Amino acid sequence: MVKERARILIVGGGYVGMYTALRLQRQLKPELKRGEVEITVVSPDPYMTYQPFLPEAAAGSISPRHVVVPLRRVLDRCRIVIGEVRSIDHAKRTATLTTLATEEEGAGAEQLTYDELVLAPGSVSRTLPIPGLADFAIGFKTVEEAIGLRNHVIEQMDIASSTRDPAIRDAALTFVFVGGGYAGVEALGELEDMARYTARYYHNLKPEDMKWILVEASDRILPEVGEEMGRYTVSQLRRRNIEVRLETRLNSCADRVAVLSDGARFPTRTVVWTAGVKPHPVLAATDLPLNERGRLTCTPRLTVDGVAHAWAAGDAAAVPDVTAGPGKETAPNAQHAVRQAKLLGDNLAHTLRGEPLETYSHKYVGSVASLGLHKGVAYVYGRKLRGYPAWFMHRVYHLSRVPTFNRKARVLAEWTLAGLFKREIVSLGSLEHPRAEFELAAGGKPPTDPKGSS
């Protein structure tokens, strides 16, 4: 039994936030029933996004609503607050947060007190001061961005099909992806595959008319699958007429022209930025210790180093890797985040009950990546797979990891139906401006871009 009533605050509703709260619900079930424990989860979104499925959602293989897990459904014993934590004063055990009602109330940010703090805000896109990037580029970290990008790509094909201007046509059919990690390569592979299929329904477009470009600053892509598999991936992408430019940077995308460091210039209406992530800004607004990369310094037991009643895991935490020797840290990826969250929940329950803590130890088993339908690469337990076997392993692994039986069943059903019927090729760009049609009918001023994203 816990010694006294404990208020647990979990900042973030992603991998670590949701899985930690889910674990605490199970481990502290008797205490929650007796009212001895209160769990509050603060998240900017009412759902957790399973990010490995974003490329397939963008390609139309999975419905967007099946890529997300509603927090209120799975965390039924927790208090869910949709808002953002702006700062944390751990010395006073208080967090300052804003909610959807803060601006309308006009009362300013509210203070939330707690006894135990779990910091799991995740990461945000790491951008650079590149001219035009903020105006024209799109990221690939949220389900909204994934669906927006799908709509945008199909919309560009519509523009290219209907214009009589060769310059507009070429720019519409040029797609530049910056970043050769998982997000960039998988998004490029799935969307190129989708666009290639979609082109068969246009009377004046061919797959060869489209230009797909991957820009990577280092000398290799997909470092997680090993050097050999990285080279194989480059060769496979180039066989699909995808330009892979290694050791190249994006210098500018102003005026809808992508200018690369090797001097190449590509008029384009699509620049997708997937060049890495950085810790969430809220970490800098706390009184907790950070390392040189802005991540929380943690112990192998997932406590914040030198600070009582503070815990962290996932992208926000620099957790020592006890399987790799001194000075090494666990990689900020989903494989570690999910396992760390479960141990964090266990250790927090141990602390409340006065029990000894466990140490996080997990040896990295490898990685899998999809390059489109029936195409992939994998490096698992030292074994290298490519093509269909790697793609199949990618699907099996992520199906086993997506939370809740409900989501597993729905994703599996969609994959089965997708194998029996043709792909959907419709663009719903007007979803981004749902009131545009009515405003125009009511005599209002039409938006500059009433139907699409470009």
C-alpha cells in the first residue's frame, strides 16, 4: 500500500506518456480504487499517434483514424487534460499549463500541483534557418501532416494534368524529401509507390514524368539497418528513378525553388522536411538537469539524475545503456521508448510502495523499414533481409506493437481488404478548409486557397 495519497503528473501522451499511464493503471489498480493515487495526463492531442504507420497512412494503406489511439478510451482511470505544459517548477512541485479554454476564459495559465512527475513530451522537428523552409516545407511527424501530404501529392498531379504551362507542370511533379532517416525514406518510398499507381488513372501523366529527390547531408541513409542495407536501399531507390543525393544539403527553398549545396536547382511545389528531431522546448523551461543535447540526464532506473520524485524516458531522456558500456545512451526510438515506459510505470509503483527499483536493460535487436508495397529492408539479430521478406517482417512487427487489440484488428482488416481491392486515389484537400464552400455561398470573401494545400 502507498504511504499517503500520491498525485502523479504525466507530461505527454505519446509512446512513453500513454504506456506509462497504462502500466500505472494496472499496477496501481487497488490504490486507484481506494482513491490513494491520482494520475493526470497532460497532452496537446487527445490521442497517441503510432508514428511507424504514418507512411502507410499517407499512402492510403491504413485509415488515419487507425493510426491513432484515443487516450480517454485506454486510460479510463486517469484524468486526461488536453493542453500544453509551458513550464515546470519541480522545487515547488508545480506545472504551468494552458488548455483549449485558457484563451476564452481570459484568466491566464493555470497551476497544477503534483507529487510525482513523469516527463515524456517527446520531440519536435529540428529545423534550420533555411530561406523559404517555414513558408513552403511540410513536416512528417503527425497524422495531420501525413494526410495533408497525401492530399498535396495527388493535388499536384491534378495540377500537372490540367496545366498547359510546362514550367508549372514540372514544378508540380517534382517532390523533394530532405533527410535520409526512417521518416524520410519510408515516406518517400510509400508516396512514390502510391503516386506511381495513381498515374495510371491520368490520361496525360506517366510515372516517368515525376521527379523524386532524396537529399541527405551524410554519406549514407538508414544508418540503423547497417551500411550494407543502406547501400542496398540507395540502389533500390535509384532503380525506381528516385534521385538520391548524399553529402548534400538544402540551402534554400524560397520562391518554390529547391537549391542544393551541390549547385542543383529544382523548381518544386513540394519540400518534405524530415531531417531529424530535437527535444521538446518544455524541457528548457524546467529546473531539472539537462545534458549538452538538451535531454534530461537520467539514471538506469529512469529517475532524473540527482532529483527526487522526477522520472523521464523516451526522446526527452538521456538514459544510460547498461548493455553497451559506460558513456553510452539508449537511442531515442520507439523500440526503447515502449520498454522504458513499462519499466518506468513499474518503478514508480515500486517507489510508492517502498519497494526496490529495477534497472532498464535492453539490447538493441535491429531495425526494419518499408520502401513501399512489398519492398523493404531489415537488420534483425544480425540477419539481413531485403525485398518482400523484410516488408512482411516490417508489417508483422509493427502490427504486434501497435497498442490495443482494437487497433490491431482494424489495421489487419484494412491490410486484408487492400490486398483484395484497388487503392483509393482520391484527394480530400478541401478538408483543410471545411468552411470555404459555405463562406463563398454566403457571400464571404473566398480564401486564397479554398480547395487545396498548395
